[in-house]
Amino acid sequence: MNNKLVLLIFAVFIASCVPISKFNEMKRKADDCDKFNQQNKTDIENLQVSNTELKSQLEVLTKERDKLLQDSLTRYQELKQMQLDYNKLEQQYHDFQLAQENTAKGNAKETTKLLSQLQEAQDNLQKREDELRKLEYTLEEKKRNLEALALQNEKTNKQMKEMAQSLSRKDSIVKALKNKLSAALMGLENNGLTIKIVNGKVYISLEEKLLFKSGSTAVDPGGVSALKKLARVLDQNPDINIMIEGHTDDVPYRADAAIKDNWDLSAKRATAIVRILLEGTNIDPKRFTAAGRSQYVPIDKAKSAEARQKNRRTEIILTPKLDELYKILESN
């Protein structure tokens, strides 16, 4: 039951015998208790959240600590074995030294032998000392390397996260752009015009019949209308680079005063489309690249009329700018 309701019932019950000032004081204390309990509840919830986060961090640090401890234990065991070998050699050295002193009065041959053994023991002892120092240095160096690796891993994880976010934003931009283009060019898609996403780029392929008469570089009125719709979308998306590629079939072009060959035809068709997209818009010309691909990138390699019709096309390739991703890669 609510504390205030209990106090109200209690107040009604003893109203005849408790002064109003006393009642108000008791009510105020009850209200303070409610506020205090509510604050405690909030503090407990915050502490529980903090506790969960700290437990997660502790698990990661515990794994890293266990790995370092295991490596340190292995090095310690090697160091301990080296120390045992060192103590053994040191004892042999003292034994040889004592023997040398005891036989100093013996024959010169035995003395020479003992001196040789003593020198060998000293050399082995020095070798073990050098190995011990090298092992100690190796342990310190490994510790420094582990610390540096931990920092590098942290930096790499951060960069990977940033790259994933940047790529996710790029994919979202590409999908949204394709949807806008499909809406703007409704009625033309799959009717001589296709829009698809390939390797993070939007490809708009327009068959020759939508834009040009055979052998011409002048865009038909219907093609101009479609390109104007496309230009409005490109004008509203300034972070998109635009590649215009002209493609022909493999039938050689009959050269005239204006056009020399298929290379010339495909390049001039590409630049004609660039001019239409720029006309009456605020699109930055730096975003455009116009290219003639001639007959050398066919969709269909067959020698049929149907295949040649597919190959006579213009492709508009839209690529989101990757400035953020390049910055992340350059900082690595």
C-alpha cells in the first residue's frame, strides 16, 4: 500500500487527538522518505549498469593478463633452469679450484690438466652468464613488444570500426541514390535503360535507341528529357563522382569530316551527354569524367545484330566520394 495513503488513513484515525502541526510534520517526513527511496532506486540501477560494463572490461583484461602470465611463466621456467645450470657449473668451478689447490704440489702434468679443466669450466660459466643476461633482455623486450602490440591492436580496432562505419554510410548512399534514380527515370527502366549496383557503384546503362540515331552524336529529344531528370538527381547529390562511357559495336565507322572512327564516335557521344547534364544545373564540372571505350568492352561478344544492339550503349557510372575512408587509410 502507498505510504501516503497509509498516512492519510492514520491521519483520519488520530485527527481528533494529533495536532495539525504534528500531522504536517509527519507527512513531510513521509514525503522525504519517498524521495530518498526513489533516489536510492535510481542510484542502484545506475550502479548495476556500471557494474555490467566493468565486468565486460574485466573479462577482456583478464584474458590479456592470463596470456602475459603464461608467457612470463614459460620464460621464468627457462630462466630457472638456466640458474640451476649456472649454480651447477659454479660448484664445478669451485671443485676444480679446490682440486687445483690440493694438487698444486703434484706433478706438472696433472696440474696442467686441472688448469685446462678449470679454464673450460670458467668459459662455460661465462657462457651461461651471457645466456642468462640475453634471456633477461629478451623477456624485457617481449614485455615491451606486448605493450606496443596492445596499443596497436586498440588503434587498429578503432580504425576498423571507423572504416566499417564509413563503408556502411557509402552503401546506404549508393542504395538511396539508386532508388532516387529509379523513381526519376520511371518508365524507362528495363525499357532500354537499366540501373544496377556493382562493387559499390551505381551503373546506368542506356541503349543507343534512347539517345542517338545510328552514327550520330546528337542526343534525341527523348534522350535529352531523360538526361535532364537524371541531372536533377545528380545536382541534389554533390558527393557523387560521375563517369560517362560511350560504347560502340564492332562494325567500323565510315569516316567523315566530323568523325574518324568508333573511338571518335564513342568519345564524342560521352562528351555530348556531359554537356546536357551540365546545362542549367549547378553540378561541379570537376565531378565528371568523359571516356570513349569504342568497341572493346562489349556486353555480348556474339556477331549477331542483337548482340551489336546491346553493345551500342552509353554507361553512366556513379561513385560516392570516399574521402573519409581515404583519411582513415592514410592515418594507418
